[in-house]
Amino acid sequence: MLFPSRTTASTPRLPRYIGEHVPGARVQVFADGGHIGIGHDAESSALIDGFLREIGYT
């Protein structure tokens, strides 16, 4: 899950909660940017690619 830290009052609490309770989940909270890591394109892509490789998808 990729979230900017200032999206809603519950962020980043909600994604961190989900990440703690979903087996194998990864959570990355960015200090700035927009939805789904906008403004962090290269970093978001690398995180997604790394996750997919870890689970054997790519």
C-alpha cells in the first residue's frame, strides 16, 4: 500500500493497521505527494516491482 501521510485524518494510521493485519502486506507512507505515490513515481515503481518479484509474480 502506498499512501501520502496527509491524505485523510486516518492516514497513515489506517494503512499501517491494514499492513499489520494482512499477511505479507507492505506499507510505504510518503511524507508528501498524492494518491498512490504521485510525486514519487520512481520510488513507487521500484517498491511495487520489488514486491512483485518477492512474491514471484514477475
